[in-house]
Amino acid sequence: MTDSGCFKWIVLGLLGWVVAGASTASAQGSFRAPPPEELKLTTLDGVKLAATYYPSNLGREAVPIVLLHDFKESRTVFNSLAKALQSPGDESGDSRAVITVDLRGHGESTVQASGNGQTRDLEASRLRARDFEAMYLQDMEAVRRFLVEENDAGQLNLNSLCLLGAGMGANVATYWAAKDWSTPRLATLKQGQDVKSLILVSPEWKFNGLPLLIPLRQPGVRQEISFFIVYGDQASKAKKDAKNLHKNLVRFHPDPPRDKEKELKDLFMIKLPTKLQGTTLLTSREFKMVPYLNTFIDARITRKRFQWVSREH
């Protein structure tokens, strides 16, 4: 298991590795990151989802990142983080494609329309188990449809998808990753296996009908995805939940030899000396998590250069 000190040592090594190749990447990026765009995405069951999209200037090489908020939060908690992840280096350098979304019952995603014209108000405190299930079955599929359009327009590489979730969002991200990796392979059309990394901040082992043990049974999730787990270890429940998650992953992600860590290490867990959890922990100025997130994304996705694939029939 990786403790905070060891993790920071590894990350600092990765930072040096990433920086070593940064001059070439920055030289290629000749435009500033495009401004954010406000979106309305409609789920198949009639929910209008509010989202904000931070486009990339890298076209088919752009890494897409989806940010998912905690219970009773909204996408606005990620405003600063989304911009930081969109433009990890110099303002005129390369950028990523980031999208934040208000999951149903949260933020501006509070109305569900039925086929007969009736509507249902969605309120976070009144959501039922089936509503949380619909977050990954319906909400995330609406996000994916948008990303497929951007992929086929040559604006990003969906095959290098990263999901970042805090609290409830971490559980939704893990469930959708399992759905993504459970999609059958077709000979002529790529339709899944796109999620390549999960950043889980204060994941809850059991959350309102989304227990993490279920998606971890999916072989692609537990074996093919890189994980970055963060939690505050002065809260006993968060500590127990993160350790349960790590325990179920560690046998599928053995530590590589020290001289191969940069290329092969794909399971990280960092415990921070605080009671803070979720987005509050992630965005805290005290812990300055952005450089660690950028390093993980660069090491486990960007530099692997996953092949761009069209999703058109």
C-alpha cells in the first residue's frame, strides 16, 4: 500500500519525467485553450442536464476528463479545477477537454419530462435508489453521447477517457466505468472500453444503492483501469471506505519494480492528514492537489497515446 510519503516521492519522480518532455508539447500548442461552453444534455428518460464544456486545442489528441460532484453539490464546485485541468501548463500550451455536469436532482438538472408532457421535479434530498442508479445509466450516457460527437468531429480522443468523482460522484464514475467496460466488442465499431483512469476522492464503499463491490467485479474495471484514490484519514468512515476499495484492487495492481514505476505503476492511494473529504479536500489550497492530478493523467493517459477511433457506423 502506498502511504503519503511514498506517494509524494513517486509523484515527484513522475513530475520530473513529464517536465522532461514538456518543451516539445508546449511548442506544438500554438493556441490558448478555448473558452468554456454551457450545454444542455437530454437523457433518454427526459432529464435536462446542465453541463459546462471546456474544449481542447489538441483535436484528436485531446484527453477528455469528466468531473462528477458529490451529493447535494453541483458542477460549479469544479469551476477552478476544470480550468486548471483544461490548461495544465502554459496558457498558450496544449489543453485537455474537460466537462462538468450537474447530475440529476442537483444544480440546474432538476426537471424530468415524460413523453405525455408531464414533468417531475427532482430534488437531491428526495432522490430514491433508482434515481442514483439512473445517474450512471442515463446521465452518464447522455454525457457519453456528447463526447462521441466531439470524438467523431475530431475534437478529442474518447479512447483516453478519465473520470474524476468526489463522494457520490466517485461511485457514479466507478459504476459507469463498469458499464463502459461491459459493453460487447464489435468487429466494425468501437462502443466501449474507453475509460482508462479513475480519480476517486473520498469514495463511499456503500452509497444509496451504489455499493462499490459490484462494479469492482467487472474484470476491465479492476484490471485495465488506472486508479488514483484520495481521502482524509482523520475521518474513520472515509478511511475505512478507501481502504476497502484499495484492498479489492491491490492484487490486480501489484507494485512494479522501482525502475519501472513511471511506466507501469497504476494504483495510487494518498491519505491526507485532515477530516476534509470530497471536493472540499480536492480543491483545498492547503493540499494543492492539482499538480498530482496533472501528473497522474499525463503518466497514465497522455503519454500512453491511446489510438483515436471513429465511432461512426
